Amino acid sequence: MSTYAIGDVQGCYQPLQKLLEKINFNPDTDTLWFAGDLVNRGPESQAVLEFIYGLGKRHIVTLGNHDLYLMARGFARKEKQPFDTLDSLMQAKIFPDLLEWLRHLPLLHHDQHLGFIMTHAGVAPLWDLTQAKKLAHEVEENLQGSQFKTYLAQMYGDTPALWQDNLQGMARWRCIINYFTRMRYCYADGSLNFNFKGRPDQKPADLIPWFELPTRVPLAGQLIFGHWAALNGEVSIPHLFPLDTGCVWGKCLTALRLEDRQIFQVNCS
């Protein structure tokens, strides 16, 4: 019985199956965690979703920005973006069922027994674990509530870029989502920068990787995240596990076995 956390799949079904073969995945005893961005840019988003959906209780998924984009397209008729490879998925007979499943997935998962936390982009350096779980739950309640289409339609935007406890309404909801699903770099006060996406050794001087912010609140657990392919799975901070290693860009798909922290990778040509 093993638990494997897997980085951003983004519609790359064949590399996913190749990785599962490498780890000798047993769907009867093993559990798969996915750090979000199951879909888009890659060629087989439908196959990826159907496979994970079919795992039943043997999977944990935290929502990524591309998963939320799919929901915004499917539920709120968001305009199609240039990177979109989702048309065939949206025409599939099973698509409504997959959408309903997606909107009931969490933004944050915490397993106290294993000692791991998982989100898509990380946890805001301004939050401790208790606050992060509470704020994730706020968003999850909205996504699962009766007004979810309204929230999805107003989800997009870069403001507010700095978390404040007194934020209200859509501004509050948008800010929470941006920290959980779009975060890479912060300024010294913890506010988000959405423009630069490159490697830390190439960054402008005023930007700080969110996990290197000197005032970052410690988390009571080890953190798995994806979203940031430019890191190539490498950070210098203990207890952080970045698992987006650029599969959709032709690099690798990565799995972490939580019980012994062993890394497994397959090439994604």
C-alpha cells in the first residue's frame, strides 16, 4: 500500500500511464495524489480525467488553474484562450459528469498521518496551515454552492494582489484562488506578481519566490505543489516538494512516493 503524488499532467495521458507502469501502481491498494492541472495544453485531457475519475476512492486531487479554467469554460462560458486544447473533451458525453466531479474537488489536502499538505501552487507565505485550510474551505463551499457559476464568471483578475483579512466578496475569493493556483513570485510584503514565470536565477531583483520570503509563516507539515515548471522540481527549502517538471513541455512527469520520499520520473517527448 503506497501513496504517490504526481505533478501537473496537463492532458498528457500516455506519459501518465508510462509513469504508473514504472511505479507498479496497483489500483486495488495504492493511492494517487494529483497536484492539479490535470488538463489542457496536452492532447488527451479527456482520457486523463476519465482515468482519475474512475479511480474512485483511490485518488486525491487539488484543483489547479487549468482545471478552474475548464470549469469556467464549461459552466460560465468563458472565452476560449489560445492555449486551449479542450474542445473534444467539452463535446464528450461524459463531460457534464466530469465537470460536476471537478467542482467538488478541494484546493488544499492535508493528511495528518502522512504529514503532507498538497495544493497546486503552494500556500501563501502570509498564512499558517489553519488559516490556509479555512480559506480553501471558503472557496470550496462557493464552488459547491448554488451560485457557483457567478463565482466562476468573476474569478479572473490580478487584483487584489495582496491578502488582507478584511477582504470581502469576490475580491476575497479571487485573492484566495490566486494564491492557491497562480502563485510563483511575491514582493517583500507578500503581494503577488503574475508577470514573471522564469527561473529564480533569472528573476528581477525585487521579486522573491514565495517559499523564500523571509517572513513566510512556517507550515506544520511537508508541502507538495506543482504549477511552476521552471523550478524543474528543485528548491533549496526543506520539506517542500515541487512536482511540476514540465511534462507538457516535453520534459518529465514526476511522482513522489510519500512513505519514503522516493522520486520517480519518466521522459515526456
